[in-house]
Amino acid sequence: MPEATNTAGQTQAPAAPAATTTAPTTVDGAVTLELSHTFADFTDTERTVTCHFRRPSRHQISRAQSGMRKDALQAMGTLCLDCVVPEEREHLKIVLAEYPGLAGSFGNEILARVGFGELGK
């Protein structure tokens, strides 16, 4: 991964990019969002993971928030597995087992799409 230089001239690793999205589509009457995340793994191989997610219910959001107090990674993984379209669920389980950080990348984007974020600067 390329390095970045901050304003003090110090070398630092770049921030991890957020999951990228494409325009929402409708599948079986439900709006789904395609999220992709590209990253370099520990062998410096570029990986791209793409999944389709449905909007989380209020209950799923509440459960994720409650779970984050104990184990944020597990809570985000559960949110992702709850929201992924059924035909991609088993594939996502396998991918999350190998690359657990994807739960945060996808989970943060899912939460951002229902209004979570930071206010102000």
C-alpha cells in the first residue's frame, strides 16, 4: 500500500478507504445496495469483495448498537450477515472468517446509509 506524507513531513499509512457503492437496485421488491471493498491482504495481493445488502430494520440496528458495547467486530459482522441478500450469506460468512475487518467496512457503510455519521468538523 502506498505511503502518505502529512503536513509535518512524516510518513504515515493512508487511511483505509470506505466501501464503495453503486446505485441501489430492487430485488424481490426490496431495495438492495451493492457494496465493494478493495484492499491489499498480508501477501500484498489486491482483493475486492462485493456483496449486496438490504436496508437493516430498526431491530437489527438496535441489536448492532447494543452488541458494539461488548464486541464491535462481532456486532458489525452480525449486522452484515443480517442484511446481505440470502443467496450471498454463506459466501459472506466465509469471507468474514478470513478477513474480519470487512465487517467494519461494510457495517459502517450500512449504518451511514440509515443516517449514522459525524456532525460538524
